[in-house]
Amino acid sequence: MSSSINPVVPDISSRRAPGLGGFNLTALALEIRRFTRNRRTIIFALIVPIALFLLVGLNNKYVNQSDGEGNVSAFIMISISLYGAVLSTTAGGAMVSIERAAGWSRQLRLTPLSPAAYIIIKLLAAMVLGMVSVAAVFIIGSVTGKPVMPTGIWIATGLSVWVGSLVFAAFGLFLGYLLPTENVMQFLGLIVGLLGFAGGLFVPISQFPSVIQTIAKCTPLYGLNQLVHAPLLNQGVDWTWVVNVVIWLAIFAVGATWRFRMDTARV
């Protein structure tokens, strides 16, 4: 006596691919939670920028010296908050290298998550990290009472630093896919530091030779550095700063998407 088993085949004809390329808030929340559990990322986001501000920004020489609508201490706080936001968002984006090592990128081929949606989730999670970094530096500055500038400028500079750090969230993703996994985090601080010097974040580019000044104005941090200080200095906005930021954001975002497609295409 024999019996046969007829498997039940589910009807999938009515299923539809998820909207927005698979983007969802649950995936975003999980990504943010992953960041908060990484000690190195927390150090980049909080400890480094706060320590730098406490070491440099509280100098009485800077507190008592006016600069634009405030004082030099406020200028330094904005610079350090930008450095912290850039370091944080870059580190957050570059953590994708860990997923590459674990083979997670290849597994994404089995999901309906589109490359664009995946990139957006990563960017938003890195931006949350950058927001924490900016808020931490500004809160410490407010508590010390050393940086002086009008309330509106506090808000304007804080928002511009945070929004502008999106450029480096994309940069971090690009690095995470471009460099070998074992090297990306090692060179991260060095790369951001060099870009900071090249963009005039630590030393005014006016002190560089003319040829170096021309090159510096084309680097990723130059336009952003000028824009975030514009509210304090109250000297207007040059359209070339905006172009610089938009171009580098486009380059990094397209590069990250391209590398993601290549990574998930491997078998």
C-alpha cells in the first residue's frame, strides 16, 4: 500500500513588491541600534569632538575675541562640531564594510530591497549619529557659556552642520565598499583629518600658497566648512560653496550605489 504526498504550493500571484524599493522604518531602527552598540562609533560621535572642544574652545583668548556675530570660541565650536559630525557620519557609513566581510551584501540579492533604498537607510542612520555628535558639542558649549552668538545663529549653524554632514555619510558608504574591510576603519580618521586640513577646517586656507588655495577650494570639506560658518560671520554665501557641496554629495552617492551594485552582483 503506497501513499503519495501532494505538496501545497502557495499562490504568490497576488503578491506585490514592497513600495519605496523595500525601505521601511523597522530596518532603519535596527540600523541605528547597531550603531549605538559599536564602541568605536560612539567614541567618534561623542568623546572625540567633546574632548577637542574642551581642550581648544574654552581658551580665554578665544572667549574674549569677537568674530562676526559672536566670538572666536563660537567659531571653534562650529568647526569642531562639523569635524565631529563628519567623523561620525563617515564612520557610520563605513561600517558597511563589516557587513561585506560577513557576506551580508550578497544576501541582499535575495531580498526586495533596492540599492537606492539600502543606501538611503544607511545614510539616514549615519545622519542620526551625526545629529547626536552635533547636539553633544553644542550642549557642552551652551553649558560652559563660553561660545557667544545670537540664539538664531546657534540654531542655524547647528542645523547646517548636521544637514551638511550628509555629504560624508555618503562618503563613508563609498569608502566602506571601495576599500578592503580590514583597512577602511584604520584609515578613516586619517582621511577625514587630511580633508579637514585641506578644506580649511583647522587652518585657514588663506595661509596656504596660492596654488594650494586653489586646490583646497575643490576639496570635499571646503564648501561645507564655509557654509556652516556663514551665519556667524554674516558675510554672505558664495554660490561656489553650494556647488562644491552638491557635486561632492552626488559623486559620493553615485559611487556608493555603484559599488553596492558591484558587491551584490558577485556570486
